[in-house]
Amino acid sequence: MTVYVIGAGPGAPDLITLRGAQLLKRCRTCLYAGSLVPAELLELCPPGATLIDTARMPLAQIVSHIVDAHTAGDDVARLHSGDPSLYSAMTEQRRELAAHGIPVEVVPGVPAFAAAAAALDAELTVPGVGQSLLITRVSTLSTAMPHGEELERLAATGITLALHLAAHRAEEIVDALVPHYGPRCPTATVAFATRADQQIVRCPLAELPGALEAAGIRRTAVIFVGRVLDPNVHPEVSDSYLYSEARMTKLRADEHRDDKLRDDG
């Protein structure tokens, strides 16, 4: 018996991976976060499967359900929204399951930031503008940020940010970022990416709190901040070398040189 920690994807049920879908079809027990995982995915579970909504369930109770399934000899699907490697609380669950000798296998999913970028029709690594993406969140009442990862410190890098679990702290975000990014820095917020109720808000950084309030966005959103979001970046700066005429010319010259060396040899 194995527990499969499966990334359910960002919201649209058809964005689960083929491997994840195939495992759902054979797992007799499925634990899922009812507030985040699309109900359509549960239809993939086999007839008579035990379906357990963990949205209001403490860790000990979640583990207890998995131990019961293990005792019964069932494979278990543990469905997490997005990808399990980001903000899934997978580490603590794996620790408890290891103590019970229960094997775990992780199945990746489409992360929310990738789905949000697709909704924006945006590349987050534009040559000459930004080649790094920093995924983070803001401190909340539930979980503080580790020392050194406060948003003010991370902002000093000036690289493109993808802020999760942060829409309700828009004013704090602006206060922390404006000194480093400037009030006119482009932002783009995607709420409920790939779902029917998806929302997109674009605005300068200084206008972020008012724009999110006007749209009623308070949760389940990714906020991007950075110059890569500027649609007016000059192509001489942002075009990649990969497909440039300069690279094609060099490749042709290299091929010609190699051909000549073979002929001479």
C-alpha cells in the first residue's frame, strides 16, 4: 500500500497530469482539500472509493484516516492543489507517515504560478530584462516568515516576484516593494487561475491595494511584480539570442569551418 501525494493542478480539472489521473482511478481512498481541489477530479476515483475532505481537518485526523486505509490494504491518493512542492504542508504529513512505516510517492502537478503566467500570456524570464523568478509569500498570523526571508529583504534583489497567499496583504506588499521597484513597476494578479471564475488585474505597484479591493480579490491569487510584465519592453533588449540572426550566422560559420576541416583531413 502506498500514499500518492498528487498535485491536482491550479484549478481546471483537466490540468492534472496523466500519471495523477491514472493513480486516482485505482486508489480506493482519496483525501482532498475540498475548498481548493475541483470536485470533477473525484469522479476519477473508482466506484465505492472512500472520499475524505480534509479542509477543516487537523493533521492527526488526516494521518489517522491514512493509517486506517493502510491497515485495510488500500492505496491512498492525497490530493493537493497546484504542485506538492509549494505550500502544501507535505513535509509534516510525510514525517508522520514515515513514523508509521507508510511509503509515500510524490506526483507533481501544474503549480499556480505557471497557470497564472499562462493566463497572462506572459513569459516570466525575458532575456535582457529578467532571468530569475522568486516565489514567496508574506507573513501571516498563522506562519511567520523565516529570518532573512522577510519581503523587504527579498525585494532588495529587484528580481521578478511571484507572491502566493498574499492578496489580503496588498498594502504591506506595496510598502515593502516600492522602495526597490518604484511605484510604477508593473504588477499582474491572477485569482483562481484556470477556473471559470478566473480574474486578472493589471496595475502599477502603487495602485495594487485599491485595484485588488475593487476586484474583490482577497485569496487564491498569485501576484507578479517585475519589469518582465511591461508589454513595451524594447525588442532590442528582450529578444533572445537563441533565435537571433547573430546565432544563426555563427552556427552557419561553425558548420562551414567543420566541413572545411573534414575536407582538409
